[in-house]
Amino acid sequence: MQDKVVITGVGLVSALGNDLDTTWKNLLNGQSGISRIDEFDVEGFHCQHGAFVRGLDPDELGVRGKGGRIMDRHAYMLLKSTRDAFRYSSIDLEVTPPERVGYFAAMGMVDYHVDDLLEAVINATDDDGKLNYEKFFSGTYQDIHPLWPLSMLNNIHFCQVAIDLGIKGESIVFCPHSPAAVDAVMEAYHTVLGNKADLALAGGVSENISPMSLTRASLVNLLNNGSSGCHPFETPATGTILGEGAGVLALERLSSAKQRDLPALAWIKGYGASFGRDGEDCSPSEKAISLSINDALTRSGLGPGEIDLIIAHGDGTFDGDRNELKAITGVFEHCIDDLHVYTSKSALGHSLSGASAMDMVLGTCMLKHSIIPAIGHRYEADKRIAKNLVREKPVSREIKNILINSQSYEGQCASIILGKVE
Amino acid sequence: MRQERRVVVTGLGLATPLGLDLEASWQKALAGVSGIKKLSLPLSAKSPVQAVGSVSADDWEEIKKYCKADRIKEGERRTLFALWSAKEAINDAGLMPDAAQKVNRDRFGAIIGTGVSINQLEDIHRWVGKNKAFDLKQFGMESERVHSDSIMRYNTNRPAALIAETFVLSGYNASITTACASSAHSIGTGYRLIKRGDADMMLVGGADAMINPVGLVFFVLLRAAATSADTPEEVSRPFDRKRSGLVMAEGAGMAILEEERHALKRGASIYAEVAGYGSSMDAYKATAPHPKGIGAQQSMQAALVDSGLDPDEIDYINAHGTSTKLNDTAETAAIKKVFGDHAYRLSVSSSKSIIGHLLAASGAAEFVLTTLSVNRDEIHPTINLKHADPKCDLDYVPNVKKQTTVRAALSNSFGFGGQNATVIIKKYKEDAQ
């Protein structure tokens, strides 16, 4: 009989706490990590709110020297959550060779800090105010720090974490939106299932919320410019709020976990991934999302009625929520009454490449504690799904199987199913 | 007993400094015709880098003509390279939506490797005030005016998305950014998806375009670029004692990977079989590869184990061969460690000597050329190899192509940060296991 792949370690950093326990406690208490942006002057921006990760101190993380010059806040999030998952799973590289530990992550777009390039630009500007690339090439480019280019490669941040932990196995960096973290976990799953590694760390980290990331999201009308919240499945949809965070899982074969005498937090039962969009919509189509969910169900051997909870993508955008809602109500048409639907984005914002990884980590908590946090109720939700949403207070119920959805803003989507290990 | 799924290559496409036509590009590579030219970007006469591998202006016009207005509006340079070479590969495989026999496009996916997104400085310059400070408030108010090539307009998954939309690939769709190993990881991941039954056909490859103001100084700042004023065609010289750094190039490479029985059933022409894939991390330094190529060894060994081939069944290695001091000696050391005495019997060549370093697309373009070597029993040379380096003492097929049986070949790609990927391709035999 084929072995199962289980999760034996988790790490999470979010706007509600720099570790899993704090985040989970704050979620159950109904807190939101979304606030007015004070990390930079946001006065000119249409959307002025975000869910920032705060207080990750590079000194406390032991990041010094060249690492400090190369790494940025998102790298610290990945470092902290990967370390936490590594320790949670009691990974010991004296026992498991570093070459047998894989690492797979989703990472977002890497934006520059204006200050890193400003001097070179100013010095390349002529008296008449024009940017003179001849001046730039003649020497002002040397005003840029020689390590700056490395900070623009998102896999460098990932590699810094691998160096920190000393892991050398199979690896990939997927990008740049939420389905990428499901892609990362899928590859980690098969790497351990196919015995190409004994253990694999997998997850995702958001990009930093910055003037550039706000602009990128704003240019395609994703953001909620009118209020301070992210309201999944609101009617009418009001847009999303960017969040920061990272989630990492430690995966291994069930036989390995038993050998190491480690409890399995969850069993990865199935996954699906697809592409499709309608017209000029940037979110995936209903058809694509349905295909992804159905593929995950087929691989897991589960029927729709066996899913107890959906952690929806639910980002609060018009296209995203509309298409996901249609897909959910379509696939689960005959069993929707018993289904609960949760989305973390109302509390944690949309962490893009980190989002579904964070949801997977939170999913292990829901399986463990048999409780679903509330997403808040201060808005009107679409009536087709309102009764399924956990709104006012957390719901206690037995949860055996969770479906987690993720969508990109280019048309990709992916789903994954976590199950309780009996 | 369930028969193991095998993965074959049924389509290839290129857009490189050698041109847009696969066969013509291959013949140029065999003849050792360099695609490296003097930089012709406007306002770049004083760029520290002057030798680059650009897609020619005529070829760029042809690509734009094919892509038409809507795609040009949606896709920046690398995306259009990706669309062109995807079209070539899909057409080569007979899988165009309107031409293919009925295939299930939900089982047809895409994985594309892409690279660095920042390419110009106008988005800073435009909002620098007279006080020489960046006016963040004004930037926020006018952000819709960011440059047409801005990092804020293009996600790294745009090439994969536009390809999937254009050619109706409704299955798995992903994007990978592992620097210069991006497209090798894409190929390896696509191979595994098909092998394990998650897809029947995958378009895999990569695209990159960094011949722009930021790209031109990117590798100079990292002290990895060749800044030689020599004849451009001679600046990329992997494994030569006088090599002085990488020569940046642009373009895309794509391949159609397909499950063997699926390909046979529809009568597809098969170039070769993908036999194995492995990847690794150096976990050494973000700034340099391990001097003994430990991670490279591990990656090659993993691919060999995956393929089930003995090291002496590999007749050719398409090296990462960047023309940097560090890579070429470390890669040579790694090859010797993995292959022992056989390292001196097999052939090694670097496509980068001819087409330059296509960065995130390099592994894909080199996979295409390596597949042709296996298919045709010909190996393109490493050009500009004139001065022997005692630390690089293998048969690098110097300057003149070689005609020899290539039973199986291995293609290496190593990314900044220490991420390594190796793909093995072997001759396809219908009844072989």
C-alpha cells in the first residue's frame, strides 16, 4: 500500500503574530491585523490599509553582514516560519542528511527600495531634469550597492534561509501568487512520496507591502479603496487588502513520522491545479476553479459531501469572489448545507504568495482543535454563501477534511485537501 | 502491473540571438556562428557591457507582428519571446488548438521560468522633486502613470498565463523563479508531473529579457559580467583560461513534453525521451557557487539515479558553462567527481559560448539544443576556446562541432544563490525501459 504524506511541523508569521500560537489565539479572539499603513507615507495612495508583519528584528533572528544587506522583510518572514517548522518537526541534520531535506516555497514579486537606487538616478539627471543614461552607464550606477542585484532575485532570499538551516535537498521557488504555495507543497509532497527526500519543507511568503506592491494591485483594481477592511463574499464586492506573512509546513511520509515518533498534524489527501479566465478578468474562471476543486476531490478519493470546511480564497475582489462562489455552490450543490466556509483574509489581508501556505498552517490548527475562527460580520455577505460563512463567533465542530482554495491574478488556481490523521 | 509512464519530447521552439527558426538556429550553433553582437540599445554607448546576445531587430518585429496588438499591450518583451517560442513548440508538436487531433486540454499545462523584473529607472526619476527626494505622495496619486515596462505592470506569471490563454492550456500552470536555473526547474517539474500522471502534455521552458538599463549593470555590480572591449563575438569563452565573465543574452526556449503513449496514439514525432531530473541546493554562499561544485555534483547524481542510467551511458554534457572563473572550474570539478574517468571520454560543450547567457531562459534554450544533439548525433562546439585552463581539462568540443553517437545527454543549470538543476535526455526507443 502506498505511503501517505503527512505534516509534522508548521511555522507561521502573520499580521496577528510572529508565531503560530499567537496568530491562532488572536484569530479565535476575533482580532484583525489590518490597520492604516504607517510603514511609509501612504497619503497619496487610494488604498491606505494593509496587514503588516511587525517586530521581526533581523538582529534577533541572527541576520548579520552580507545577509542583512541582501535580505528584506519578506526574507525574515520566510526565515522565521521555516525555522519554526524545522524545529516543530524536530529535524536534526545529524540524523537526516541535509541532502535528504527538500525545500519548496512560493515567493512574490521583488520590489526595489527607492533609496537603494535614488542616488544613482539623481546623479544621472541632467541640469534640465532629464534622466541621462549615458551618465548612468558612465559611472553613477556605481552608486548602487554591489549586492543590491542579489536582493532583486527572490530565490536569493530563499537560499539565504537554506544556508541558515543547512538544507541541501531538492528545491524550487514558485511565484508569485497564492496558487504557487500549493504548487510548492505539491512538489514537496511528491519529493517525499517518491523517496527523493526524507523530509521537505514547503510553503510560501508574501511580498512586502510597499508603494510598488500597492501600485501593482491598484493598477488592476484589486484593492478596497473605500474602507479599512477586507470583506470576503461581500455584496457588492469591495476589493481586497494586502497582507504580509508566511506559512511553512514540514512534510514526510507517515512511515517516517511513525519511526520518528512524531504526531501527524494532517494528511495531505489531494490537490488540483488549473488555468482559465473569462475575457479580461484577471481572476480564474468558475470553470477553472471547479476543475481544480474536482481534481483535488478525485485525487483524494473523497466526494464533495465528505468535505467539512472550505478555507476559501475569498479575497473580497469582484471577479475572484464571484467565480469562486459559483464554483463552490456548483461543486457542493448537493451537500452545501453541512459545509462551513472560512477565509483568513478578513483578518490577515491577502498575502498573495504566502496566503494559501498560511491557510494550510491554519488548517492544521482547525483539524487539531476542531474549531473554526470567525471571519467577522460587520458587512453583508452574498446570500448564496452567507449561511455557510463562520461570521459572528468561532464554530466548534468535528473536522475531518478541509479543502483550501487559491487563485492568482493571472488566471491560475489550485486547491489542496488536508485530512485529519485518525 | 501498472506500466511506468515515460515522458518524450514532441515539440521545440526557440527565440534567441541565433534567430527564430529552430532548424536554422541549430545549423548556426553547429557551425559555431556566434549570436553575440555589439550592444545597440539607444543611449547605451557608455554601458560597461558592450557584448550582448540580443534578439535581432528584424526578429523582434516578426515576433510583434505575430503577437498582435492585444498581446503587445499585455506582455512585456520577455512575454512576447515566450509567446513566440511557445507557438513554435506547440506547432512543432502538432498541438495547435485548431490543428490538433482531439486532445484533452485540461491535461495540458504550462510551466515557465522567468527572472528579474526591474528594468528601468524612469519610475524613480519621474517622481524625484527639485529637493532631490522621491515624492511618495505624488507617486501614490499618479501611480497609473508608471512606465509602460514597469515592474508594477507585469507579474512573473504573466508569460505562463498568456501562453495558456492563447493556446488553450487549461491544466496545471505555474511559474518558477530560481535565477539561472528557472527553466531547468520548469522542465524537470513538467517531466515529473507527466510521469506521475498529473498531466499528459506540458509546455515547459523559460523566457528572459534583461538587455535594458538595469540589466546592463546588474551583473557588472555583481562582478560576474564580461566587460571586455574585445570583438563581441569572442567575449563569451567558457572554459578558456582568459574567460572574463558571463555575456548576457535574451530570448526564450520552449519544449512540449508528452506522455509516451499519448504521443504515439496521436502519431506525434518524437525527438527524444526525458530520462531523469535532479535538483539541489549548495547551502554555501549567496554570492558564489561551492568551489568544488558540491551542489552541482549532487544535482547530476540525483538526475542519474532518477534516470537509472550508468554514468558511462552519458555521451554528452551541455554544461552550465557561464564563462565565469568560478562556475567553469567548479562545474568541471563536479563533472570529474561524478563521472570519474568517463569524464575524459564524454563531450562537454557550452551553448553560452554561442548564444550567451539567456539567464532564466538559459536552461530551456540549452535543453532544446541538447535534445537536438541526442536526436541528431551532433554536438555543437564551445567556441572561443583558445587558451587551455589547467583546471578545465575535459573535452569541451573546442571550436568545431562533433559528429558522434549521443545515447544520452545531461544538461546542467545552476542559479545564483546555489540552486542547481540537471535534466537528462536519452534516445527514444519505443520498446525500451
